[in-house]
Amino acid sequence: MADKISVYVDQEMHRILKAEASLRGKSLSEFMVDAALSALHSPRRQESATKMDCVRESAKGYISSEEIRNMRNEGRQNE
């Protein structure tokens, strides 16, 4: 059995998505699953994942939860 995901969009977005799905001969659900799979397998996402792997490898060591919170709060103050 598949899991269900609900996504709330405004009426105009719903109309546009449903029309696009119809043009492709698909249900709105099929169209959205295809779009999600396409996004997950896009070269841009894979590129980002590769970069993140490099960041993880270069950031070896232990960082406490407190240090992470401090870094997060510092970043928020700089916004």
C-alpha cells in the first residue's frame, strides 16, 4: 500500500497543475509523483548531494549540541 501525502496549494496553482496533468494524459496524482521523482533524480540535486558529502568529510570531529545551537543563533543574528 502506498502512503498518502497532502499538499495544500491555492486554487490557481491547483487549476494549472491539473490542466498540465490532463494535457499529458495523467491524473494529478500521477503527474505530481512524476514531478517529485524528476526533482529527486535531477543532476542539480545530485550535484548538491555530492557537495554536501564533501562538506561532511571535511568536518570531522565532535561538535556538541550546545555549539550547534550557538552557531545557529549566530547565523540568525547575521540575517
